[in-house]
Amino acid sequence: MDGSGYPQGLSGEEIVFEARILGVADVVESMNSFRPYRPALGVEAALDEISRNRGVLYDANVVDACLRLFKEKGFRWNDAEAQGPTSKVE
């Protein structure tokens, strides 16, 4: 939200709401997912990241909604999908 990572230095309400939603969703999904250069970090690490940077890098209302989805509503991804490829040959 401080404009530090957004093109043209946009910040706060200058960033369209949909982009603020996508920003939080992208962080949570990418941290929870396997990447070729690192294992999945897990949803708790992702939720901690958005909580720590709530109102600084991420829209506070969007973070609050995301945290409610995971903590109060029990939303979870399929863990097998987040872990990435396996070495098991079939």
C-alpha cells in the first residue's frame, strides 16, 4: 500500500481494489506452493507475511478478509498440489 512495489509508485486508493485483492492472493498462493527454486513455505508462513505487512504492503481490509477465510472459515488448499512434483515414478 506504500507504493514501494507498484509500477509508477501508486499507493493506497490509487491502486484499484481488484489489484489489491490479487496482490494478497498471489502472495498467499505463491508462498504456499512449490517453486522450482524452493519448497512450499506453507500457508502459515504466508498468513504471517500478510499479517506483518498489513496496511504497509497489503490492503488492510483485503488481509483481514483473507485471514478470516483461512482462520475462521477453515479454507484450505489441497496440500498435495502445493507440494509440487514428486520423485515417484509410475
